[in-house]
Amino acid sequence: MDILARAQAAERAGADIIHLEVGEPDFPTPPGVIAAGGSALADGDTRYTPAHGTGALRAALAADYGARHGAEIDPERIVITAGASAAILLALAAGVNPGEEVLLPDPGYACNRQFVAARGACPVAIPVHAEDGFQPTAEAIAAAWGANTRAVLLASPANPTGTCLSRARLAAIVEVVRARGGLVIMDEIYAQIVFEDPEPSAAAAFPDVVVINSFSKYFAMTGWRLGWMVVPAAWVEPVRRLAQNLFVAPATVAQTAALAAFDAGTEALLQARVQELRQRRDLLLEALPGLGLEVQARPQGAFYLYADCTAHGPDSEVLCARILDRAGVALTPGTDFSPSRGRDYLRIAYTQSQDRLREAVERLARVL
């Protein structure tokens, strides 16, 4: 956010900035979704819904799990939320007590540490390494699990690395956590943005795993603030009560609009966008090594590259500031994502057109 603020200030002063810092798709919300939202407003569809969301949207999501993942999900196990952030907070409120520990991969999404702390629980970082695809192993989780550990929060594809957990590795992790009476929370908000052989959702095989997802990334609905979670059957009523007390209900207009996200025409558009993101990834994977930015683990999804930048100095924050000032390219320092080695890395979000990415590479070459 500091980089974004500085970039916007430079733009107000007349500079041309290429924004590769914020984790938000550059694609607009699909036209059918926008039209459905407009119709909802015109029809006065603006009152509260149930705290866990409308039956129509939960049914549409259950049908999508069946079509996309071959998973038979009871719509009653789906809870619509005010974005994935609210879903993670609800999962922690339902499954973790104050003072208990939650294991988090390092690097990982920075806000997850804050969500755990807001619950009064203790975030415990597990360093993950390039040779493991920047994803935790079952052995690492078993070694980090202590007497006071309650849960592990995973992501596939992950932010900032774009790497995925294989089904086999996830199954081994779930086995380790089950044996200790713990909880697995799986963040799948980028799961529909996978470029090669996507794995089925964790919801398809592990009914005791809490699965988090969102309309923000794949469906390009960031500002609509709409997400969902798939919870174990025993969690349905407790999570609904928590949702009503903490959030009242998700946005009504966003829920009605989201029904159009499952239309065949919208799905074709979204799949074309995934292929565009794949081409952007490949463009940067080819260009970055020549700039002294090494991507040590090939991302399989999302829209991020996590690059070792130590060839250009010991501090990614200093480097990102220099690149912004001299090249007009906004990148994110790895310190957002990793308390341990973040100064050695930076994140590049390929959320600009291929032409703009090529221009960014040319500008970086002049500076680096």
C-alpha cells in the first residue's frame, strides 16, 4: 500500500506508472454480472438476506462444485461472506480459541497473520522453501505442531508465489493434522486461475477441511466484496450464528449479480482471461532471469511471480523504491509476505496487458 500511494502520487505529478504491485485483476467485472447488479438495484433488491447468503447463490455454487470439481456439496454447507477475508475470520472464530496457535506458511498473504491476531490467537510462521514450491510439507507441519497448536492455514495457489499444493501433499498434511485433532483451513481464492492440470477443490475430498473462496479474483469482482466458505456439516449452525452477529449479511446486490457469473458466456470469457494470464506469466518467466530476477519456483496459477532480487542488493524495499523512482514500475517488496526472508524477494503481479509488461521489462532493464 505504501508503494501504491507513492505510485499514485507520482501519477498525479504527471509520471506514467506501470502498476504491478496490487493483487487485483486488470480485467473488468464481466458484463453479465454488471447487468444483473443493475437489474437488482432497479428491482429494489436491496434488503437483508439471510446471514449465510441467499439460497439461490448457495445452490449455484454447489452446482458449480459438481460441474467443475466433481464434488457433491450440500448447499447448506456453503456460507456466503463479505469477501474471503470475512470467511477466514469466521473460520478462525469458529475453530480457534484465543491463545491457541495457527501455523502459517512464510512467505504467505500478510493479512492472514493479522486475522489470527485479531482472534486473540498466535500466528506461527513455518518457513517454506523454493525446492518445495514454497508450500509446506506434512513433515514441516508435524515438526512445527505444538501442544497449543490448533490449526494450519494453507493457500493453493498461494500469494505471493503462485504455486500449488498437489492433492497428494495436501492429503498428507490433512492426515497429520487429523491425527493431532487439529483444523485445516484451505484458501482457494485463486483455484480457478490455474494454468496446467488444476487439482480438484479440497472440498471434493476432505469434508472436514474448511475451504475459503471468493468472487474477487477469477470473477473480477474485487469491489463487490463477496466470498464464500464450505464448512463441515457440524459447523453449519455455529457459523451462521457467528456470521449474523459479526457481519449481519453479505451485500444483497452483489449476491444477485454473482448468479450471472455462472452463465456459459461468462465462463467462456473468464477462461479466455485465464489463458491471457498464462501468456503473461510465460512472458515474464522468459524475461526476468536476464534482469537478475530469479523465479526459483514456477508458479502454476494466480497472477504473481515471486523473484529473488538479491543480485541487486540486500533490501527489496530499497530496490522497489529505486525501481519506482527511476523506472516508473511499481513492484511489491517481499517484506509484506515473509518475516524471515522478505528482503531477498519481490512480488510482481502481472495484472497489466502484455504490451505494458514488455514495456515494464524494458524499463527494468535500463535500471537494473
